[in-house]
Amino acid sequence: MIGGKSILLSAALVALLSACSQGPTDAEVLQSLGPQEIFQRAEVQLASDDPEEAARLFNEVERLYPYSDWAKRALIMAAFSYHTDGDYENSRAAAQRFIDFYPADEDAAYAQYLLALSYYDQIDQVGRDQGLTFQALQALRTVIERYPGSEYARSSILKFDLAFDHLAAKEMEIGRYYLKRGHYPAAINRFRAVVQDFETTSHTPEALMRLVEAYLSLGLRDEAQTAGAILGYNFQSSPFYDDAFKQLTGQGLDAAPRGTGWLVDIYRRTIRGAWL
């Protein structure tokens, strides 16, 4: 019986010594540090290519010292760290929190830019969800309009144009799909959207040429000729104009405005210089 008690006491002593040897927990260590020290530890992790851990430590600064100047700095750095790690949802949340808490701060423009990037950096492929592209456009426009004098405005303008081009590219992709399968009205709707809504993108010449092709397939000669006229007036040096011209002349037609309709309206705006 005594031996049994000795064994139990020995086991308890071993467990106690083991617990003591483990030292303080991570949470206890962080609570013993000041905000600057935790912030610097986070910077070390970021420099060591561990943005996930850096974000965690930056968040600890904000949690433990919420009303300090270091908390404000840590919040924008957490947004950056999340973005570096590809955690766009948390990056966006941290950036939005910074904007909400510090709207007049000099880093608010950067926070808005990071928020926009959290959408933009996910639209590098045409096949992705176009909802992200619309959200990127809205967020980039906010940077441009709210912070026009910031260093991020110019980059936002460039990215806005590229995101806009992505939307047009998606319309073209779907339009080609319908055209190839002989669904001409559906294809025309997609190409029309590019010509009307995305006319400043690089896809407009092809959209006009595809309209010529689709309208000729439906026997709508006036519309085909008008689309060719717009293409010739604005993009005569484009290879797409050469293709459209061959299609038209192959049926004894020329590239000239004919009849009435939305294409004629666009042609008239083109002549007046109000388009492009």
C-alpha cells in the first residue's frame, strides 16, 4: 500500500516538474511585452516570410493595446500581412476596420487600396467569378475619387482599366461561344454589350467584326454594314477590319451605315467625335 502511494507521489512530482519546465505560454509571454516589442516581433516574422504569423502578432498588438498608436499601425500591417499571405478575406476585413476607425489617417488611402487589391488580385483569369471584378472596380474607383492626390490613385487607374478589360473579355468569350454554335441573337447581345458598355477596351474592334459576322448569318445586311462602317471609321488599321471588309465584300456589300437602330446611333456619335 505504501509502495502504491509512493508511486502516485512520484508521478505527481514528475508532472509538476514537467509543467514547470515548459515555462510560460505564448499568451503569457505576449502579455508581458509592450506593444512596440510585439510589433517588432511581427515585423521579424514578416521579414522571415511568415506573413500568417506576422498577422497574428499584429492582431495581438491591437487586442492587448487597443487604444495605443501601435494598435493603429499594427492594424494596417495586419491587413498587409494577410494580403501577402493570400488571405484576401481577412486582409479586406482588417483594411475596412482601419478605414472605419481612422478615416482621416494618412494611411487610410493605403487601406482602401489594399481593400481594392483584395478583390483585384483574384481576377487574373477571365474565367473567374465576374462579381469579384465588379467589386474590384467599385473599390478602385473609391481610391481614385476619394484619394485623387495619393500615390495609389495612379496605380488604381491602371488597375481599373485592366479590370474593366476583364469584363469585356468575359463578354467576348461568351459571345464567341454562342456564335460558334449558331446562337446568333445571344451572341449579338454579348458583342453589343462590349460595343456599348466597354467601348474603350481593347475588345471593341473584334466585337464589331463579330457583329458583322453574326448579322450576315441572320441576313441582316443593314446592321452588318453599319457595324463594318463603325469598325472602319475607328479601327481601319485593325486586322479585324480586314476580316469584316472581306465578309461584306464577299456578299457584294460595303462598310457604310444603313437603316436605323442602335448601331446607326453609335455611328453618328462616332462622326460627331463623342465616341472614343
